[in-house]
Amino acid sequence: MKISRAIPLLAPLFLALTNSSAWACSACYNPAGSDKMTHAAAIGIGAMVVLMFVMLGSLAAFGWHLVWRAKHPLPDYNELLSEEKPTDETDTKS
């Protein structure tokens, strides 16, 4: 039997053999837990959600930047070098 077929067959077996207390933390598994534990878990979940949105937002912004840069490429480097610099004729040195 290949390993790729053995893993899905063994996963339910290992799940059935685990202790029921390993399925969830005490804050989630015990709804009658202390108020401090429930409040701390709520703050932790909120912080993780905020961090998740920040990370996904930064990835989306980077993707938008790549798309925008693909539509508006920079001019060729040799073309930039061949351009003449504008001269300011009002600048007079004595």
C-alpha cells in the first residue's frame, strides 16, 4: 500500500484513539469556564483575526502593485539616459 493511501486511512483511526480533552482547549471545550479565560480567549481570537486581515491586506496590496506595475512599466534604461536634461536659462551666474 502506498503511503499516500495509508495516511487517509490511518487518520480516522488516530482521531478515534485520541483523548477527548485533546480535541479542544479548556476555553473552547468547557463553556462553563471562568470569565477570565473566556475573555482572554476572545481577545486572542480577535488579535489573530486582526493580524490575519493585515497580512492578507498586505499580500493583496503587493499583488495590486505588481498588476499596476505590469500595466505601467518603467521606460527603457537606455531611453532614460539619452534624454537631454532641461536647461534652466533663468539661472545666471556672475
